[in-house]
Amino acid sequence: MVYQQIIAFLKRGYRRLPIRELIRKHFTKIEGNNWIFVANDPKGKKITLFQMGWVDIKRDFMTRPFNPFLPENESLVEKRSKSGAGSLFPKRR
């Protein structure tokens, strides 16, 4: 998700460059970490803006089998509603 937001941000600034060129220009590799988002300061030095490795992976419980009507899943339904994650079922239009 973070990667997609950074790429969308870059595409707004460089509308005619392909994504591959944006990645070459703004991402670098340091000590095996391939996804470091960098920029140049006015003096020409590279500044690390963001490292993808800083982001913790949080697994959503919706990725495993889940039925909100079963009593054993009641605590998960409450947890999700308190966290502000939205409805379990999308609203129909």
C-alpha cells in the first residue's frame, strides 16, 4: 500500500516518465535493502525519505476463513468495529 502511494505521488510529478524510470531515479539500494526512497537536497546529496523495511506487516484477520455470525468470531467482529475498519460487508448501491 505504501509503495502504491509513493508511485502515485511520483506519477503526479512526472506524468510522462514510465514507472520503471521513476523507480530508477527515486529508489536506491543500501546494504541489501532494495526499496529506499531517496531525493536530492539542494547541495546534491541524497537524502533517505522512506525505507520500505520500516513498515511493519500487519495481517488482517479477514484473510482467513471467517463467519461474523458464529459465536467464536464475535470477539473479532467487535475488535474490527472498534478499530474503525469499516463494515464487514460493503454497502450496496
